[in-house]
Amino acid sequence: DARLALAGGYGECLGPPSGAIPTDTMLETEPGNKAGPAAQGINTRFNADKGAGLNSSDYPPDCVVSNGGLPVFKVDKKTGALSPDPDKENLNKKYHLEYEKNESCIPNGVPRRREVIVPIGDCTNGVNGHGELRFLGLACMFLIQPVDQADAFIVAEYIKLCNAPAGTAGSKATTVGPHKIQLYRDNLSGDS
């Protein structure tokens, strides 16, 4: 399930249609490191290391799979620190900006596959293994690089906006976060 969801096969709606998130909405956690499935799912978006039944016709790569010469990050397994340090090297937000500038597309690539919507949970009480976290909302993330299965770290940066590929439309848009644009025809209006 993790492999398919991270490849883009998650077809459920996360969060209520009204946009208001009840304080009792919970996210389930699972024990264990799902490094292999996570890497295989996310790496479809980079046209790398598919395996495990994932193919490019069902889970195509993004149009842009490189970072235009920006460095690849290494992750310290003990601390989670990135090298080079994005703050010291002034690399924050540069990866998504470089992505936005690129106008070419690899064969069979699909635009915006490296932009993903992720749930945010409240970790203040800590959960180890199987448990539940309170659902706080959704965030837009830009995947910076393929996942190294040995490291098991996903390197991404928050982005302000992204499009939701599925879900229920609402009438109130917010200024940040995932959005779904739905067009409809109103026969009583000359504008639609």
C-alpha cells in the first residue's frame, strides 16, 4: 500500500469536503521502516528504480527529473542533517524555482509529478509503532531527489500551492495548500 500510494496510486480523499478539519480526525501509524516500498514508489516520479510491479505507463516520471546542476543532498543517519546545509548554502526554495524554470519534458513525462500532497499529523504525544496521530491538515511538498533505499530519507521542500488530482470540490478556496479546480456548466448562466 505504501509503495502504490507514494507512486501516485492513492485514490481516496483526505480531509472533509467542507475544508474544516474536525479535531478528532486521526491518522494511523504503522511500525517498521518501509524504506524499500517508499523508495520504489517515490522513485517512479524520477524515472528511477521502479521494480516491484511499478511501471512507467501506470506511474510515469515527472517531466523534469533533474535539478539543473544543484547539489544532491546526503543525509546524516543519526541526526537527519543535510549536507550541504540548505540554510548555510542558501539553497532553500532553489530546487522548486529551478524546476519551475525548466521548459523541457522527458519522453513519457507528466508535469508536476514531483509535487505531492502529504498529510500533517500532530506528533507532540509521540507514537512508536502502531498508533494514531491527530490530523492537522495537508501540505504541498516538492520532491528534491530520488530516495536512496539504504538511507531511507525523503528529501523535499514545502511549496505554497499545488493541485489536488482527486477529491471533492468546495466553494471556499484558501490562499495556501492543495487546491482542486473543478469546472462545471450552469445552463442558467451565460458565463459558464
